[in-house]
Amino acid sequence: MRYAVLAVVLIGAATVGGCTEGVLDPKGPIAVAERQILSNSLGIMLAIVIPTILATLGVAYCSAAAITRLAMVLMNCLKDREPRWLNQPPAMNRDFLWHVS
């Protein structure tokens, strides 16, 4: 598995290494303006996307921590309690189980 990943990385580097010209190598005044528009668009997009991703991760982390705390509190509160139906006569338990199934 490790060698497969290394092979993919090396083949990808060899493939991309031969590229010299592309979208970000403009020629002429119009191409320079298009590059500026592309850079501005990328900056605006990153200014929106990065805080959104960070906020999502933060909310997920905080809610997971809150759920864990809540579970611990409930387990501590309920550890010595028995369900009420265990104190009923056996016939009630049998009827309850028959109705559930």
C-alpha cells in the first residue's frame, strides 16, 4: 500500500512537472486582467469558505463535548434507579412484554 501511494505521487509529480504554461501564465493585458479577476475571486471565496469550515468544525466539537457531558450526567443520575415496571406484579410484566412483542 505504501509503495502504491509513493508510485502515484511520483507519477503525478512527473506528469505535472512538465507543465510550463497554463491558466496562471497570462500573456497580454487582457490575460493579466483575467488573472487579477481569478485571484480576487479566489480570495473572496477563501474569505467565505475557510471561516465556514472552521465554524462547522467548532460547532461539531462543542456539540460532541456537550453530548458527552450530558450522557455522563444522565448516567450518574440514573445509575441507582430501577425502572418502575420492575416493582409491578409478575402478571403485569408478562402482559407488558406480550403487548410490546
